[in-house]
Amino acid sequence: MPVTSVSFGPWSGLKLVIKKEIFAFDKDDDNSTVNRAYGVGLLIHHSMDYPGLNTNIYALERGHNLEVAIRPVLVTMAPGMYHRNTENELVPVCIPDNQNPLEYLPIYRYSNCYANCRIKAMLHICGCIPFTFDYLASHHSVNQCDIKGLRCIQENMQRISIVKDTRNENFTCSCRTPCNNVMYETLPKAIVQMNAGDQSEKNNASGSNAILKVFMDMQTFMILETLPAADEIYLLASIGGIFSLFLGCSFLSLVEVIYFFGLFCRAIILSRKVKTASSKEHEARNDLAKRRGY
């Protein structure tokens, strides 16, 4: 099923001109403006995703044009399906939209699940969360880290930086993909601004600005629907194929043989019952005739 966007191409979408004052200053620069090593970070993610450690990030430096073309990919899965993990446990293949097992984030998303795991790990190890989660601290009445707590988080960063399923004695993190998951493929392209004219024009303040463009790469996108590899009909067809392989006939032919064999046995039994009844009736007539003296 195709999905369309209202507009697409470099002439549409978001366009920002970032002034040179936004960047950090460096006295060693010949123009007393900014060091080219500094820039503005751009994170591409879903509007409901909490940007995490696996989020794509791009740097925009001064004097550059950064164009980012976005290709959404919507993957849908059938809810109510389960599979066995390495511990032989039945786990859901995906999480429906109407379910949210996360304690600290309002909407279930794949990256939100790992962000929720990192919050739980920080609370379990250090008993607090940093200032970047201050809205969660007030909403869920949890402690916000002071200097000592921030030092604890920094020392245990290897245990807190969770980006995949983990299982240990004190903490477990297991995340499933949403049944309707939107991912964004990005095609970045950075271009150095070219200034024409003499050196005075090159040192102009406008040449130190940065331009950012974010737009849809195409107008039409596709939805990828993931179906289970083996459902009830597939398993029934597989059983028929196995019977055909080992019996030399189809499963329907075997059922027909059993059916007609049952009819044949039933006909034999009824014929024997009729013969028995007729013989008994014949014997009864003979006995009655003998008694009458015939």
C-alpha cells in the first residue's frame, strides 16, 4: 500500500540558516569567529522516540550546507504472534500500539524501551537520574543526581549504556519491536559554501553561517507488511505434503480411501445383518409349519 507525502525534494521541507554566533568562539581564528571543529548536532529520529545511543547524528559546521534527504520505512507486523527465545521462553514478536509496558516513558517505541532500561539501570545502580531527565524526576518522584550521583553514573557508564537486550542477576532488559514501526533512512550531503570575489568577501560574516535542509527524498513510500512464516493453513498444508511424500498419495486421497473403506465395512455388516434376519425368519416359518403338521 503506497504512502504519499505532501511535498518532497530539496525545495521543500525544513530550511534553517544558523548564524555564526550560535557556534563557539575561538581566539585563534583569523576572523575571531569560530573554530571549524565545532558544529551543531542534528539527530534524525521519530517524533515519539527518545534519542538514544543508536540514533543517527550529523554535525553541521559553519560555512557548510547540510542537506539531509529522508526515506521513511513503515514495517507492520501481525499482533498476537509469539516465538521462543534462547531461554526457551515464549515472547511476543511485537508490541501492539495499545500496550505500553514502559514505566517512565508514555509511548512504547523501540528506542524508548532501551531509554527506559537505562533509566532503571541508573536508579538501580546510583539511585538517581541526571538533569537530562528532570521532567521524569518531578513526574515520577525520583531523585535527581547531585555531583556525587553524576560521578556514580560516569563510573558505571559501561553498565548503564544499554543498547541491546541484557540479562544478569540484578537487572534485565528485553525490548521488542512495535507492531507498527517507522524507521527513517537518511541520505546526508555536506557542501562547502563557495564565496566569490576578493578576500574581504570571503571573510564576510555571511560566509560563516551554516544552512540546514531536511526534506523528504521521494513522494511515494511503501509499507512493508511482515507475515508469519507458518500459520495454521501453512501447517495443515505441510502435513498434507508430508503424507504425500511418505504414502505416495495425497492426504485427501488417504481420507477418501478411509471413507470408502468405512462404507465397504458398513455395507458388509448390513448385508450380514439382513442375511441373519432372513435366516431367522425362515427358521421361524419352518418351526411354525412343523407344529401345524404340515
